[in-house]
Amino acid sequence: MNALLPRLDREQTRNLLDEARELTVEEIAERMPNKEVRTTSSALGGLEIGHDDLAALRAATVDLAGEHGYPGPGRELPRFDALCAREVHSRLGITPHEASEEAAWSHLTCSWLLDIAAWRWGGIGDSDRRFRGDVNRNTFRRLWWRAEVLGPGIDLTSLGEDELVNIMERPTVASNRRLARALAGQFLSRVEQGGDEGRMFLMREAGKWLVRLTPIIDFNSLDDIELNAVVRDVLDAAAGGGALSLTPTLVDSTGSSESVEPVPRTPFVEPRSESESQPPRNLVDLEEIFGVALGIARRTGRVTNSALREVAMIEAQDARRILQDLVERAELVRRGKAKGTYYVLPGEAEPEPDGAVVSNPPPGAGPVAPPAPSPRATAGTAVRRFLNRNRINRP
């Protein structure tokens, strides 16, 4: 039977982190496990993981961290992450549904493994995202999902942090386990055959290509041979900087095939030096999200904070900053107030206020169009229509 984890609410999570913020790793370890917290259980009911199982997980994690420098300065932390991912995944025995619960990871981290998380990140500091159950940042939640998505057949110790992030934080790839495993497996095979140079850039480009292909390829309909053939083509294009020639959907058992029409690609300029070989990840992601926001505005007539969050999978404050930056760059114009705020392209006509009616139209003017619905009423449906017609490349 699959186990359930106790839940820890956000208020207690904040209090525990505030109390531990100025403590050393050794001092935090003395408080582990914390049995004074008040936890809740899953509303669905089920068998909750017991104290002995959590104690065994803690002991195994402490031993593993000890092999990598705990409680002193960390050594080979990416390797620790890879091994810890397998340990946490195998010992918890939870389902993906349970692993989506923020409060469950907050309890595991703050009540049982807070010293390990603080050691891993050099202290708690001002940000709590590594310690509360944040979807992409919690120390152990992100490791569990790596082991879950990539499966036992992928050697996590052979993948770098940037490479894992480019798989796990691209929803198009991470949501399809077969695609994620094919990408990781084909990538590692290429590296083992001597393609180690520029490997992080190769993974970034391959991830972008797979996102671009989702409107024209149903990856779920491909068998293993076909899926691996497409991923190999993508890696070839990412490595060569040229057009992408896709293997036909139907591939015979020997793998022989004829090329189809190449997919155009932006020309690739060879980096001049090793220091320039990797564009800053935050800059690349920022420009991509700028494009997402402008794409929504062009196709639906407007873009809102909630629409950008839904499409780009970012948080509210990040979406707000993106939209503000685009206004400062004169690429968007802000309209509306408070919760009714939305953004349009420069030069877009100002709509009539909600409920406005034109009285006494001039002769021959024809029927009066009904007033435009409010931005809040149309934002969700407009984005859904846009997504159905045009899939956006998003990180």
C-alpha cells in the first residue's frame, strides 16, 4: 500500500525556519526530529508513514551526507543530490499525487531533515523556498521527482545540475516520463561517445527544440524506437546548429529511414571563447518569457498577470516584473486598475468602458456593437483559445 506523509501548515513552517535561521547545522541537528509540531493528515485517508520509517530515512540520509562532508563543508554536492534522490524515493513509497503536496514536504524537511537541507545550501538564509515544500525548490521534493520521472535506468550522478533543471523544469518534457528518459538516455550516450564539450548548451538547445516540436508531434503516440529516433535528431540539430531533419514517424526495426523536410532554425554562431559558450540561464529564460507575454498579447489582444502565469509556469511576482519591464521597454501599454489591470500592444485602440452604450448613433452607422467584456472575464477563455490554436515555446 502507498504511504501518506503528515502535513505541516505554513505558519508552523515559517516559525520553525525563523527559529533555526541563526543556528548552526549542529544546533539544528540536535532538534531533529521535531516532535512538538501539530500535523494534519490527508483528507482522503490512508496509511500514514510511521515514525520508525521516517527515522530510518533520516539515519540513511545523515549517513549519506556524512560521506559528503556533513556537518562540515559539503563535498561533491551534485553527487550527494543524485544518491539522496534515490534514497528518498525508494524509502518513502509515496505516489506522485502525494508528492504534489507542499505541506507534506514542509513536514519532512522542517521536522526531520532540516539540518541536512541547511547543510546542503550553506544555511537557511533569507529565502525559505529550499525548506518549505516549494514545487521546484524544496531540497527533497525536487530530488524525489528527479528519481520518479527519470526512473531507475538513468544514472543521476552522470547528469549535471543545469542538465537536470533543463529536463525537470520544462513541463513539456518532465510531464512525459518516456520523453524525459529518452532525452536523458540519448544525451548521456552522446556524452559517453565523446560529445562532452559544451554539454550544458547542448541540453538547453535540445530542450527548446522538443518544446517547439510539441505542436506537430504527439510524443505519446510514438513507440520507443520512434521516440529515440526523434530525440537523436533533436540532439544532432542542437549540436550542429543547423536545420532539424526529422526521422519519419514510422521507422522500421532496423532504424533505416528517409529524411523529411527540414525544420528551419535560427543560425547558430560558434562561441568565441569558453567563457562565452554558455549564455546566462536567467537571461535566456527572461527573453523567452518576454516572447511568451508578447505572443499572448498579439494573438488574444491583451495579456494579464494570471494569463502569463498560466502559460509560462511562473509565480505572480515574476509575471508582474516581466510585464512591468515590457512596459518600460515600450513594448506593452498598461490598461485598467488593480485586479482589472491588463496589458496591450502599443497602438491598440482603447476599448469602451464596461457597460458603455452609444446613444443616438449617426444615421447610416448601422447596428451598435455590444460592449466588450471586461478583461477579467475574457482573460482565461482567450488564453485557452490561444493555447488550442498556437502552442507557445516556454521554458
